[in-house]
Amino acid sequence: METRAGGVVVHHVEHGSGRPVLVLHGAGVDHREAEACFEPALGGVPGLRRIYPDLPGAGRTPAPAALRCADDVLAALLGFADAVTGGDAYLLAGHSAGAYYAAAMAARNPRRVAGLALVCPLTPSPREVPGHRVVAGTGELGDEGFRSYFVVQTPEMLDRYERHVAPAAALEDRAAAERIGARWKLTPDGAPPYPGPAVVVAGRLDSTVGYAAAVDLAARHPHASLAVADDAGHALPHEQPELLRALLIEWLARVERAR
């Protein structure tokens, strides 16, 4: 499916019907990774319309030259959310850079966002980022992309990487990624953190963004649950799927109680 948001035509896939849930993927991939990781949890909950967009410059969503920084991408995503939900309140989830945008979207439109889930969130000030360490496997499987991303390096994880992560590389607009990546920090607008039901999930072995800044992020959200998972890195949604499912189900229950 395609939805126009300002000057960007956003490609996305949808499953189910009911309250909208927007799930934003991270950098260097497309909707297929988010779909593979979140759909096993969200797909089992009735009454949810799960929406997985390709972010600008990823997958089948182009990044026009007018998109020059993270602020421009954020504006496009806010426009997409308005267009695809028809003004209804929606739930918002994201992984990595997708979580960075999701947190900003929720802060800017808290009345429109019914709940916020941030998984391995990118933050503007990461700290205490650990070195990469493999906890399962020989460290010799797969390519460098797999070995630097996963800390659980088993044949099962390699299969997930090759099916849901690696194929996006051929579709990435690298020029757009470099252009936007050069100005990837969002401009602070003074909006307070999102006040509604939230969950923040981090991997203790995340060598991309670390987990310490995620702890800080959870502390700033007044109704956020926090989980820091051992034996998981930035690929936590792949490496700890049952934990992620349990945390999302608990989050959805809090969202429902808050209605």
C-alpha cells in the first residue's frame, strides 16, 4: 500500500483491523524486520490494525531531496500517521532509529498516541556503550553485518538475518541515508516526554546504542515500564522474542486500562 504524506509517498503493509498500531523500523533495514519481530506478538491480539511503513529512503519509500535531516523525516512520519489513521488515536512502537522517531512523535502529539513502545531506542546522547560480545555461537557464522549485529549467533538467528534484515540493503537509498544521517539529531522543541502508557526495552549487550541511555529515557517517561535483557544486543527483537512478546502484551493491557 502507498499513502502520501506531504511530499513523500510512504509504502507500508497492514494486517488486521481495529485500533491502529504504527511500528517503525530502524536504520539500514525496511518494514520487513519490524514486521518479523513485532507481528508474532501484536498479531495475536484482536482488534489491532498493524501498520508497518518503510521509512523514507528505505524499502520502497523514496526520500525526496527535500528531506535533508531528521526533522524532515519526523514531519513526514507525523503526516503519514495522520493520513493513515484518519485522525484516530493510535499506538506507536519503534526499534532503534524507529524508536527515536516514535518517542518524538508521541511527545509532539500525546493526545493522538494511546501508547508508546520503544525497543533498543536510539537516543541523542548514548552513554556507556559496551563493546560487542558474542554470547552464543562460534562468531564465525554469516557475514560481517550479521556478526556485528547479533550477539546470539546461531543458525536460527542467521536465518532470521538473511530473511528479514539483509534483503533491505539492496533497496536502501544510500545517498539519502548519508544526507539525513549527517543531521540525524532532532531539534529539541521543548515538548515534555510522552505521559501515557509506555514500555522501554533494551539489551544489556547492545553495542550500537547501549542500554544506559534507555534507562534514562524510561525514567523521563512517567508511566513507562523498563526492561533490560541480558544476553541480548541491538538485535534483541530477534534474540529475545518471547520476552518482547510478554512485554508488549503487558503494555497493551495498560493501554487498554487507560482508555
